[in-house]
Amino acid sequence: MIIFPDPSQADEDGLLAVGGNLEPETLLAAYAKGIFPWYAQGQPVLWWAPDPRMVLFPAEFHCSKRLARRMRQNVYSISFDEAFNEVIRACAEIPRQGESGSWILPEMIEAYQRMHQLGFAHSIEIRKNKELVGGLYGVLHHRVFFAESMFNRKIDASKVAVAALCEWALQYGWKLIDCQFYTAHLQSLGAREISRNRFLKLIRSE
């Protein structure tokens, strides 16, 4: 089993360690310490523990009037863990502004598919007329959902996925949703930055 350094040893960008593998026991050991993998084609596995950390407390989810109206219209249907493989592949393939390629490499897809088969990785699917138009996936460990990626093919579809995730989080008593790094999109949904030290205390508390 790989032993990770203390997250406090990460550099100013949040990079903590280099190398290792994506076996389930490695990934679970990483998430338990607030560490996640993120790297590009041709790089070794890079492990991150940024400070500050972007998180979404489920009760703080911000539902705009437009999003609330769209959800009332029942334009989209929502499901949980019905199409994990489709969701992760869509996250890998969807073009993203400012990015020339995806960090969700074939070995990353295979690793999280294994995690899903073991019951640790989960997906939310958003469909319109039975077509998959949005969704997200991540790892649920010790009542913390470590969100990895989301995608959107129709307006507000990924926001509906986050809304559904927060609803389930409140229903089942999850502590928080880890969003890793700051983005304005996440902030608009109610996510905020907290210190790495506070984040680690939260995920380690019972």
C-alpha cells in the first residue's frame, strides 16, 4: 500500500506527490487524507492537496430563480448510478474552454470504473427525452462526496445534477461535497473556499 505524505507538505499550487498507481486501495487511501489525482497525458500520476480547498456544503447550495423554474418544469429526468460509464466518458470527451485535451485519461476512466464496481464511485445522470445531456461523478467516502467532474450538453443540465447531489447529501447526512479548486461556476452554485486545515478536520471528523 502506498503511504502518502502529510497534505501540509504540498507546494503552493497544491502538488503533494508524484508517482504511484490508481488501484482502488491507493485511491481510497488518498481520498481519506483529502488527496486526489490529477495529471495530463505523458505525466506520471500527480497527487494534489490544495490550500484553500473549494467545497460545497449541501445546505448552502444556491438555486437561482431560473434553475428553480427549469426544475419545476420537469424538463430533465434524474437518475443515480444508472450510467456511470457513459457519464465518465462524456466528462472526458466534452470540450472545455481553455483546455486542449482531457485529464480524464483511459487509465483514469478504467480506475474509476473499478471504483464504481466496488461501490465507491457514483454518478448522477441527467436526461432529456431519454438522451444523456448532463451529469457528474465522484467518490463517496466517509460521508464526503469527492466530486471529480461534470458535463453539460443542454442548458443548466449540470446544475440540475449538482442540485440533485445536494438533495441526496442532505437526505443521507453527507458532510460536504469536495470541489477541489475554485471556479466562478462552482461559486455561483454556493461553493466556497475553506482552508486545507479546516477541510481535513471536517473529512476526518465522525
